[in-house]
Amino acid sequence: MRELKIITVPFDPRLRIFDDEALVSYLKGREVLRAEPELISHEGTALWTIYL
């Protein structure tokens, strides 16, 4: 069965990185067949959204 998921990763301006720890943890042990990343801005915050 295919599992669909949308994960949103916020930008940490203090560290100047996207904290992708939750994404990496979710993907551990899974096979990604398709991913569609999108960089968006919401209320002045940069977000990296990935549709898996």
C-alpha cells in the first residue's frame, strides 16, 4: 500500500538551516517512490514542504 504524506519543515533563522530532523526520522526505513519539494513563505516564515 502506498502511503502519502505532506511534511513541512520550518527554517531556523538563528541556525540558518531547515531543521529536517523530523523528515529524516520519518524516512528512516522507508522507500521514497516520489517526492515533490516546494519552498514557500507563510507570514514571513520560510517553509520547506515535501509531498511524499
